[in-house]
Amino acid sequence: MQDIFKEVYQHFLLSEADIENIKSCHEKVSFKKGEFLLKEDEIADEYYLLEKGLVRAFVLDFDNNEITTEFFCENEIVIVPSSLFQRMASKENLQTLTDCTLWKIDFGKFQELFHSIEGMREWGRAWFTFQLFTMKQRSLEMITETAKNRYLKLMKDKPEILLNAPLKQIATFLGITDTSLSRIRKEIMHN
């Protein structure tokens, strides 16, 4: 199994010793399916590395419907950046969709690492840049790509979501109804 710390904290300025130091600041935790890592109106005081399982972020819209904003898969960071770094109440909920094994690091320990390891700062900048790029791409795809193409991209990039998440959650993530998603899935199966 790939070392999750080497996978997540990949940066040429981070040495083996730096990675070990970073690893020592994380705590292994487990959550059962359906548990919350963060609820709306709470302030995040940690982020997680997802070793095993699937987590989703969601909000409630104006009609109180759950809208999935993100899926987090293995070897990804489970985080609500605005809540953690700006110390503000989260608009999103983080909930496990399967039993999960994660590595938790609290905000204080992260800050210590960020200010004491140069490579950690550079890794952080690169990570945030990538997140901004990914968010912009997703935003553009919601406008420029068909629902079918968005589904095919999700199927190619993160098939574990399709295996573990309810159709309704996948549909809201894609910005479509579950009826439309069922139609798209049937169409793909027939081709």
C-alpha cells in the first residue's frame, strides 16, 4: 500500500525527515458510515488525510435539499478550507459515505509545521493553487459540458464514487436530477 503521507505531501522540498515529522503530527482516526466530520455552522479545527473510504461535502439549499459539493476519495485531503484557515463557521457538512480510516491533523499542529518547514509552505502554496484550478475547471465544466460528459468524466476520474455514493448525491454533484442521471446511465449501458 502506498504511503499516504508521501502521496499527499508530495513536494521536492520535503525531505524524508520532513515527511516523518509531518506524519508524527497526525493522529489515525476511524469513522463509521454516516458519521459527520464537520457540520454546518461549526468551525473546522482540523483536516484529514483519507486513507480508506469515501467522504462527501454537502450543503442545504434554500428548499432544504442536500446538494453534494464535493466527494473526497482515498489519498485526498478532506477539508473545508474557508472554515479551517479563515476560522469561520462552515457552510458545508462533511459526512462519511463508507466506513473510513483517516489521519487527522489539528490546526495548531499544522500551523507549527507550516511555519517551521520551508517545504511545507511551498507544498501548501502548490496544493492551494491546484485546488483553485480544480474548482475553476469544475465551474466551467458545469456550464460548458453536457451532463452526460460530466458523468463520463466522473466515471473515468473517480469510479469509487459511482460504486459507493447514492445516485441522488451523485446527481446533485453533477447538477442534475436523479431521473436525468438514471436516463444517462441507461444510455451509456446501451452503447
